[in-house]
Amino acid sequence: MRIVLCFRSGGVECSAFGEMTKTSVALLVLVLLAGGCARGPRFGFVRPGLPLHAEVRAAFLALDTSGNGGITLEEWRSDGDTRFWRRDRDGDGYLTTLEIGDNAMMFELFVHADQRADGRLERREFGRLRELIFQDADLMNDGSLVFIEYELLMLLRRSGWTDTSGYGRILPTQLHVVLEKSMPLLDRNRDGVLHGRERGFFSPAHLEIMDPRGTGRIDLEQIYRGYRFLLGFDFTNGNL
């Protein structure tokens, strides 16, 4: 299979081409994500700080066009069409890893959605990528994303997630791994505890579940127990 991957790094355009298997493509994409051409600086993408709760809530409401408190797959697909053309900067009808942007989860699922293994996604393949993300985020397995699932999806967007179980979604037993991977994005001063502005990503209602005693400080275990309760995995709040 012949593939051509092009990217820019520090003003230098690099190319890789040749006969490659799908496995080779996967490995090459991972290499490109880890480091760039020898002549350029480290290749990668910036993982900016997480948005505030109000921003996450506004984005959720914009996707929930029916206003029923959940994002259906149809609503998700409709938004995906808009996002495809917005990301297709050169207007060629394809998306490359450069055009994906800062979405870590999309980077990790890119190869799985690239069914033609040509290093780019056409509109149909991008739709497949979006559906993979939707399935991963649908922890309750009910065909829609409620706000708690969407909030977790925003963590995944920055920290990334690969479905290693083959079930097409995050299992309750994998939730701790997901949150642990996201913790560096939340814990800006790396002291193992979120306080003050570091808690701004979470909704006030969710913070009450994570910190029922009102200490103003939450750690990874409290976040984990809180999410398990909010998602219905546990019948009682382990933080009480």
C-alpha cells in the first residue's frame, strides 16, 4: 500500500512515502506524534488547559439541539459534518493529523478510522472517527450522552483514550485509568490535590458529590468515587 504523509515542523516540510501495511501506518503516525523531522523541533500538539464548567455546559447545550438533556448520535453526526468542513483548512475534502487540531482522543483513534490507510480522512471516515468517540464516551451504553458523560469526554479530548478492551466504550473498571491520565491537566501545581481554580472544570453539583464535606480540596480518589456514583456504577456515594 502506498502512502504519502506530509507535515510541517518549524517551517520545514517533511514527507514520508513508500509501500506500507496498515500496521506500519499506525506505527508511523505514533512516531510522528512523538517526534518530528530531524531538522525541525519536536512534533506534537499543545494540550491547552481545560475549559471552565460554564464553557463545557454551553458546548453541551449547543449540541443538544432537542433540549432533552442528552446528545443523540444523530445530533452528534450533524455536528460532525460542520466540524469536518471547519477543520478542512485547505478545502481538499480530506483531514490530515495536522488538521485534527489539539484533540488527543482523535489522534489516538485516527488510524482506526483511516480505513483506506492513506494517512488522511475523507468525510465518511471522519464520521467513523466521530462515532468511535461517541461510543467510547457513552459509558451508560444507552445511545446518548448526558452531561456527566460529556464532561468526561472533555477530559478525554485533552488526555486521550484508546479502547484496549474491544468493547467500544470505557468500562467501569477502566474509569480510574482515564481519570489518572487526565489528572495532570487538572492538577496544575502537581501537588496531588485540586483546590481553588483547579476545580473550575467541574460543575458545582458534581463538586458536591466529590467533596460532600465542603473541604474545598479533592483528590483523584474522590473524583473517581464521585464519577462512579454520578454514572450509576455505585448506588452509594463513597465520598460520604
